[in-house]
Amino acid sequence: MLFRNNHKYCLLLLSCFWATSLFSCKSNKQDANNERGGRPRGLKAEGYIIVPQTFQKDFTASGSLRPNEEVEVHPEISGRITAIRFREGSYVSRGQTLVQLNDADIRAQIQKLRAQRGLQEKLLARQEDLVRIGGISRQEYEATQTTIATINADIAFQEAQLRKTRIVAPFSGKVGLRQVSVGAVVSPTTIVASLQQVQPLKIDFTVPDQYKAGLSAGKTVFFEVDGQPEPFSGKISAIEPGADVNTRSVRVRAIVPNRDSKLVPGSFASVTIPMESSASSILVPSQAIIPTTREKKVAIVRKGKADMVVVELGERTNDMVEIVHGLVPGDTVITTGIMQVKPGMDVQIVRLRG
């Protein structure tokens, strides 16, 4: 009798175990079905509420600083250097003599021509009296006049050659390292030194053709240079009339003051060009943008449910993106957990900013 009761008790326990196992498997199966394609579970996320704000649309370009004027100093004639009258790395003024070439032979030739001209002028004075009384022909008198004119032309040529023995600075600026020494024989192909005008400077940069309409002469641009903590500014002086056929970009040049000589020609510069400003722009954090193969989307919350909205993007900043079309003020954008968001999912915003 005791064995029969124990047997019944064991059967009862076994039935309960199988029933519990069957219910658990069914529950797990239902949970798995819900995860795969059934009703989506809820999501706790952070949100960003859309508020119209002022947005300055700037364009950043790479630029290079250049001297306002730059030239390699060459002699105009061949000759031997007799004096160097500049110090390397110093500032020189326009018209200042940099190098003096030997001019003794030219000066001697000028002195000779002036003596010949003096003799011919005395002869012409005597011939004036003779031609009046018929002592000589008019042709002889005019021949002497021609001789004097020829001598004057020769003197002018030699004086021009004499001026070329002085190599002068064509503009005020900073002279570089000299490439010659006193006593060297130079020719027009010899480089004496380089000369740069570093006050002011030029900055050249390129912008895409679609931004050309926002550029004009006199517009202020801003730029930064490595090694200089403060930003600098300049004004656009010229814009290329056409775009480059390969890059579809336009070359722009601005004039930059350099009174303290903090800027060095040849330096790289990051140029910022202020474009149009909008007082009612819609901006969202960049991490809220969901890229797809064909378009960009943003997840928003409407009445506690998630919704996916196709948006059109505009300009970007370091951490924000302008939304041109797709969102309106007051929309709440999901900024965290966006890879788990599905349309119709329950969403609880645990932190809101805007």
C-alpha cells in the first residue's frame, strides 16, 4: 500500500515537471518570436529638441601665404662686382643700390664722347657765320648738326649702360641670402639675391565654383597659421573670372596686413570664408544622422513612438548638421541608441537637450 502511494506521488511530480517545462518553452518561444518580428520592445534614449537658431554658414579652405611682391635680383649687363651694399636678411628701400659693378670703362667712354661733342659744337658755331655769308654750303652745316646729334645719342646710350652698373632694389622689402661675392664676374643670368615685400602679404586659396556668388572684392576672410595662437584676417583683392576645368574651383587672393612680421611667406593657412547667415536654421547633432544607401534619415519621437524621417542635409560644423528639409521646430530627435530604433517602437526619453 505504501509502495502504491509513493508510485502515485512520483507520477504526480513528473506530470508537474513536464507541464512546467512545456509552459517555459512556450514562453521562451513567444519571447523569441517577439524579438524576431513581433511587437518591438521599448527603448530608453536621449533626445534633442529642435529649436530654430542662428547659423553662420562658413566655408573652410586651404591657403598659402605669399609675398606681396617677389623677385630674383639679376644684373642687366655683364661685369665685375666692385661693391655689395646690402646685408643679408635686412630691409632695403626702393631705389637703394644693392650691388655696384665696375663702371670705369663706361665713364671713360662718356668722357670721350663729351669731348667730341664739344669740338663739333665749336665747329658748328663757326659754320653758322660762314653759311650766312655763303662761305660754306648748307649741306656742310647740316652734316655737322647730324654729327652732334649722333654723339648725343651715343652719350645717352653710355649713360644708360652706366646706370645698369648699379643694381638697385625695384621695391621696398626684405632681401634674402646673397649668391655672389665682391670680385665675381656676373652676367644677366646670375642671381644676386631674392627680394620679397612682406608687408603686406597675399594669401591664395581656392573655393568650389558654387560658392563664387558669395565672394566679392573687399570681403573679409579669416585664417589661422600653425605656430600662431591668434587668428588673422584679410580682405579679398581679386577673384579669378573662371573656374578650373579639372577641379571646378575658383582661385581667390586676399591681402593680409603683416605689420609685426609675425607671418612668413610660404606658410600654410586654414582659411575661413563667412558665407550667408540664417536666423532660423534647424541643427541636429551629427550622431543623430542615420546614413542609408540612398538617403539620410533621422529618428524622432511622436506621441511616445519612434518614427523615421528622411532629411536633406545642409552645412556642417564640428558636431552639428544643418537640416534643410524634413524636420520642423518642436520635433524631438533621438540621439542615442539609434541603431536599435525601429518604426513604431515605444521610446522613453530619459534626457532631453536642445
